[in-house]
Amino acid sequence: MPILGVAEGQVVSTPEPGAFVDDWLTAWNRHDVDAVLTHFHDDVIFTSPVAARVIPDSKGVVRGKAALREYGHGTYLLGS
């Protein structure tokens, strides 16, 4: 598996690009938040202008997979 980079002292690898894209698009188009989240690390920092509008006082930053799951279920990923 190719090396993507180093994140906070950990080596991060990435799957083959074609499979990654196929998995991502399938999950996204199904609005399957949990499947989309398999592509994120537990300590993800997600920045979005949509989050800035939807989550008061967030300044558009969602921190951690649990918070991103809540954001995804309640907002953007489900088209709410």
C-alpha cells in the first residue's frame, strides 16, 4: 500500500485510488454517513463553510469522528 504521509508521528497509508474513489462515491451517494466516515481518522479536523452556518460557534470546524458523524447525520450528507 502506498504511503500517503505522516500524521502526528504516525505513518498513514492510502488504498488504491480507484477503489478509494469507488467506495467514497458509493457511500456518499447512499447518504451512508458511517461508510463515508471510514475514510477519516478518529481525530479528523473537518473544515466547511456549511459547518459554520449549521453549528453555532464552530467557526466552520468539526473536530473528531464522533462530531463529524453527528454533523453528517444532521446536515450536509443527508441533504437536510
